[in-house]
Amino acid sequence: MRNDNITRLTLAGMFAALAFVCFTYLRIEIPMGGGMTGKIYIGHAFIILSALILGAKYGALTGAIGLSLADILAGYTTSAPPTFLSKFLLGLAVAFIAHKVFNLAAADDKKATKIVTIAAVFGCLVNVITEPLIRYGFKVFVLGLPHQIAYLSAINCAVSMAVSAVPSVILAVFLYKAVQHSILKSYKFV
């Protein structure tokens, strides 16, 4: 049992590090409204993958910790609290759909691909909706920014998250299929 926990923690750390690396080194910043930039990256793929393989707790914490640290170390310190909450919700949403609604562990290969795709798309939709709302509330009520700036920032965030969701879902499904027969057959995490 102790070995299982070490393996889970190691994989969660690895997924958090991969999400961190994707944001820190592989993001594309694009100009958006109001002189702000949007960030497009594939770090969500590793949050999704973690939630699929390790379940809700580790999947949620992978995203929350990995991308919050990326925000802090990249100089976006005020973005870290909303990032923590929104990526935690992303991991929870993916794990809930995959494991509680569809029982991914009991699915055959063909069904598993559909479940993984549905869970990844659902999680990203939750992120596209919740992250801008969380960021808006944080900027208005905690940072005290004007509503107009917070609103424009939330719209930019929604667009960035929607664009980032497409390659993240594709990569997550591809990577899940790649590890499905090797790693997942050896270990039963969820």
C-alpha cells in the first residue's frame, strides 16, 4: 500500500512539473483586447491526464499546484490564487465525469477512448466557464480593479482557455491511449 502512495505522488509530481514546463517554456502569448495578452499552452493536457489516471484528489492538486507555481515563478503572482482554484476545478471535473459518471476503470478500449474524450472536453468547458468568472471576482473584490478592466481580462481569459483547450484535449486523449496498455494495466490507481 505504501508503494502505491509513493507511485501516485511521484506521478502527480511529474504531471504537475509537465504542466509547469508547458506554461513556463512552451506558452504562446498573443495580443488581446485592452493591451493585454492571452496565453495559449498545452499544460491542461497533463492535468487532464493526471485526473484520468490518478483520480480526483491527485488530478485536482496536479493542476492547482503545477500551474500556480508557474504563475508565481513567471511573475504573474496575483494570478496564482485564481489559477489554483480554477485548475483544481478542472481536475475535479475531469475525474468526476471519467470515474463517477462513466466508470473509466471498467471500460473496454473503444469505450475508454470515448469516455476520456468526453471527460477531457467537459473539464475544459468547466475551465472555460469558471476560470474567467473566478478571475473576474478576484480582480474586482480582492485586488479592487475596476469592473471594466476585470471584465475585459475575463473575456481574454475565456478566449485563451478555449483556444488552449483544443490541443490540450487532443494531446490528453493521445497520451492516455499511449499509456493505457502499458502503465495502466500494471497499476490500478482509481
